[in-house]
Amino acid sequence: MLRSLFPPQLHVFVRDWLSANNIVLRSRDGNVVVDTGYSKHVPLTLALIASRRGMDGEPLALIVNTHCHSDHMGGNAALHRAYGCPIALPSGEAEKVADWDERALLLDYADQHAERFVADQTIDAGSVQVWGGLEWRAIAAPGHDMEALVFFNDEHGILISGDALWEHGFGFVMPEAIDPRALPATRATLEALSVLDVKVVIPGHGEPFVDTRAALDRAFRRLDAMAEDPVRSARHALKVLFTFALLDKGALPLAQLPAYFERVGIYRDFNALFFRVPPGALAERIVGELEAAGVVRRRGEVLEPGRDAAAG
């Protein structure tokens, strides 16, 4: 069904909540891949990109990132080695990547990982890029990542939204006490997307979808709830980050959770600002809420991803 909304040179590899979706745009002028997944999944990413629905033996001309979080840029270095192609980032991400600022990139600070790479090109908001023989408008999409871009093709009404808009929400947003710009920027981004003539959205995670209005309505409601309750918003962010870490690791001994919540910088900082409880108490609350939702499960003395961990 949705396949009919895409021109033949565009293919989406729908991944999961550890690796962002990969978008392949093919043309005689050079093939392009948008977002490269998480480092743990690099072998699968390489296989998908090389497959018949990907490059099909052809060279890759350019790697593009919507933003520079680990699940979107984790395959950059490996794809660059495999194809020798340049890497293009949103302009605002260039300094963080050049310095490899692991706190700003939410790497070691959030217990996430990506192999270091060098960016060759930058993409400015307001510019028009030609990928796959199609024109894509680069639109600033701050909020989840303050430097993020989305890409919109007017001809077919296709929005590559990264983590700015999913069918059921968007990527976690820093609470006001951490970054006072984030919530207002998220609202401005959603408003900017609402005026586009979008026929189909390719999100950073989840299947492409067509009911943009319903997705935006859900996103605005979630944003309102976050603004009304900053502590709940902080708890949600930690639950997202912890679920990601657990999907990455596969399991964590329950006895190590207090030390883990004390060791990882973002948990420690959120606790100091919002909760002010012993690390073990914070771990028990976050894990308890995730367990009740089916996102994690206890197996003996170990915590594992649950049946609904892939639901985001």
C-alpha cells in the first residue's frame, strides 16, 4: 500500500528502537543513505545496504544524518569504510562531531556508543538537496535534538522526519531544567511540520504512515503533558534511555542497577535535579514502571527486555 506512495528509487529499511530506519535513495547521479543505525547492528546495516533493495552492488555516494544520536549515526564509520563515501551532517552537529563531544552527543553520558567518524559536508536548514533524483528541502527540527533537520519532498509529499515526529509521538525531549529551549523548540517544529502538504511520513523509528494530522495531534498532546509535569517528563526520558541501554546490553544483573544509575552521568544528573533519592530507589522506580508496562522483565536475578520493549 504505502509502497505506491514512494517513487521507485526510494526504499525504506524499517529497523527497530535500537537502530533508526535506513532510507535509500538511488539515482545515476549517486546513491544516498539517510541514517545508518546503531553500532551494535552494523553487520546487518551493511548487509541491508548492499542487498538488492539497497545498493544492489552499486557504489554509495553519500551518507546523510537527520541528527547525530547514536541510533542514527552508529553505522557511519563502517559504511564510510565500506564505500569510501563522504558523510553529510546538519550544520549544527558539525562541531560536536569534530570534537567528538560524548556528552553533547549523548554517548558515554547516556551509556551509548558510536564509532568516531569525520564529517565531510554540512547541510543548512533552508537548503535544497537533490538525492535520488528528487529535491529535498532541509527544514530545521529542533527539540529532541536541537540541531536536527527533517527533509521534505514537495513533489511526492514525502517527509523524512527523523525523531521529530513518529506515528505515536517523537524522540524524548530534555526537561526545562536541563535545556529550557527544548520544549518550545519542539512545539515550533511540530507547528512547522503541520503546514506542510505531507502525504506520507518516513519516521526515524516505526513504519511509514499517512495520517499526519492524527500523529501531530498525538504529538501536541504529549508535549502539553510534558510541559505540565516536568518530573514526569524527566522520568519518561530516563525510561526511554534505560530501555535503549537494556536493548543494547541484552540483560543487566539486578544487583548492579543502583551502581549503574549512579555511574551513568545523565541518570545521576536527572536524579540530582528532579528526584533526589538514593540511586537504588530511582532504579527501582524506573524499572518498576517499565516492568508494569511490559517493557522489561525480571528473570531470576537478571533484568531483560520485555515483550513490549520494541514498542519504544
